[in-house]
Amino acid sequence: MTTTARAYPNIALIKYWGKADEELMLPAAGSLSMTLDIYPTVTSVRRNNNDADTMIFNGRPATDRELARAVRLLDVLREIATERGLPQAGTWHVDIATRNAAPTGAGMASSASGFAALAVAAAAEFGLELSPAELSRLARRGSGSAARSIVGGVALWHAGTDAQSYAEPVSAPEMRMISVVVSRKHKKITSREAMRITAATSPYYAGWVETTQEMLPAAVQACADGDFTRLGELAEMSALRMHAAIMACEPPIHYLEPVSWEIIALAGELRENGIPVYATADAGPNVVLITTPTYAEEVAQAAQNLGTVSISGPGPAAQVLPASASLFGGEGEKHE
Ligand code: DP6
């Protein structure tokens, strides 16, 4: 049998940066994001009769590091399956084929959609019916932000214990995100590594965690109130405070480039002209502009000289696709 699932990336409004527990992938603070409706990852999982897992990534064999991260998530799933009365599941292994429409490693959160799709496909391939909260907790073990890509629309990922730390949907004002991709280069330092360095060396790390704990409930309240302006203000502050903590590392880490700052400044200029738009950026030079549906086109036009723009709205939850979507052809992965 083969199971195929699709998940979309998400962009955080209140950022996740730092872990309370690396093994369990528990965040130091909660976060809030919107799942996008562009750049999905499609992942097929099929049980094999071997004693190892294999993975094809965008049509080529996965690197050892990519495979090791997938295996870690599968190990958690094998444990869950064993606990749920499938004593043989500890020895089950799978072939994975995964395709990602996003520029991997360039700050467009491809690991979030990737691990969310893997969690959904692998759990179904094992015959387990996991709830959305359980799938979110499983996806979290692959990549923290993947916990949020299980959820459609706006997702609140809770900090806390293993049992408490999953993402759930919250209702929010209608938003559009305009991603301005300025570079497809691989980032030099992964989020995971940079989070460790920030926690270990940034004098602002404690302040960052504290302010996130304060901003998160305020952002959730702004969502409930349908208050886009307040939510946007908090989102931009969260991104800038995260980058401030990162820049203060020893040695310093710079994700934002001169053009990134130009885009952030553009958001401020547009606001002065009465356009509700706020900027955010993850662990890379790309910037995402957050606005309301009315202004999406205008904002995209204003940014188009600064990078490759794409507009996205709220995307769907991660889900299993019909058998016809399988990435496995007769032999190995289908080549398009
Ligand atoms: C800047 O989820 O990629 O995008 O949990 O170590 O896999 P790991 O990190 P990851 O970090 C995302 C960081 C961020 C902010 C965010 O998405 O909240």
C-alpha cells in the first residue's frame, strides 16, 4: 500500500525561536502562524519489507541528514503504533518520496510542510487514526514549526509538556501574505543551529522568550477581536525582536540582507500612506508582507522591484490525498 499526503507551509505571526527541550522538540514559548495556500509539499509513504527507511527528496536520494530527520519522526510513530496495540510496528520500515514546491532552505519554511505531510502520510500508512492534535504533536518531532502546518488557516501552537504542545486553529481576520523572495540560496546556518547559538550566547534570549510569552496572548486576543492592525503590529514586533536577539549572538548571525531591510522599510512607507501592511521574516533574507485582502495586489505591486512576489491566502489543513496522487511510479519515484 502507499499513502500520500499534502501539507502547506506556514508563516509565523508570533515567532518560535528556541526550545525548552531538544529531544521532545518543545518550544521555549508558544507561537502563532498562518498556513499558506502556496508551495505545498506532497509526500508518499509506502511500507517496505526492508530493515531500513529510504527517502527520495525532489527526485534525488535524500542526504544522510535529511533521512536521519525523517527517521527520527518515524521512530516516534513506531513507538506510538506499538503502544496502540501493533506489537510488530517497531520493525516496520517505509520508503518515502517527497516533493516540495518551495525553494528549500531559503526561508520559506519547507521543513514545516515537509514534516506535516510526512506525519499525516506515515500515520495513515501505519493504519493509525490520529486526531489533529496527535498529528500536530507527531509533526512537531520532525520540525517545531511543522506542528502548525497540520492546521489550516491560523494556528496557535502551545508551549508546555509533550501532551500540551500541539497547534490548534483559531479564528482570525482575513489576511493575505505577500512573500518577497530575494534569494534562493541555501542559508548558511539552519534555524535549529541558530536557535541553539541564540539561547547559548545572545544576551537578549531571556528577554525574547519573555516578550513572546506576553505578545502571544495579545495576538490571540487581536485575532479574536478581528483587529488586523493590532495583529500586524505584534507580528512585525515579534519578527524584529527575534532578529534582534539573533543578531546579538556571538559570533553574530545575520539573516537579513540590505534588500530585506528595504522591504521592511517599504511596509512602513505604505502604512504612512494608509495601507495596512506589516513585515515579517524568518531565518533567511526573504520578507513576507502581511495585509488584508483589499490591499494584497497593491502591496505586491509595490514590492515587485525588490524580489519575486507571490500572494497567498490561508491554506488548508494537512490531508491525505487519493491514491492517484502517489509519487511512486512503477519503479521508484515518478519522474515528471
Ligand atoms: C524563524 O521549525 O524550522 O521560521 O524546530 O529546529 O526544526 P526546528 O526549527 P523550525 O524553525 C522555524 C523558525 C522560524 C520561526 C517560526 O516559524 O515560528
